Amino acid sequence: MNISIAGVDLAKKVFQICVVKRNTVLSNKEMTPSQFEEWLAKSKPMTVVFEACATSNYWK
């Protein structure tokens, strides 16, 4: 299977998004929540996993 995985670290003002495919980092970017929403809408299907810090409860 040829699926990318996006790891998302949630914080209050910025998200860190790391995209990996076949154990190779394709990108590692910092985005605002609105930039992330736009990026996610334009991305091809992939597995998305979230890691949250204590302040991410702000987004619940």
C-alpha cells in the first residue's frame, strides 16, 4: 500500500504537520489552524494522526 501518514501536533496558535511516506519525511511544516484546514481540504487521501499538548484542549 502506498499511503502517506500526516502526524499533526496540535497547539493553541500553530500546528506542526509532518508528512511521511515509506519512512521518508516528505514535509514538516508549521501552520495556523486556518492554513491547516485549507491544506487538509486540498490534500490527497492519507492517514492523519493527532498528538495533542495540554493547551490543545482549547480546540475541543
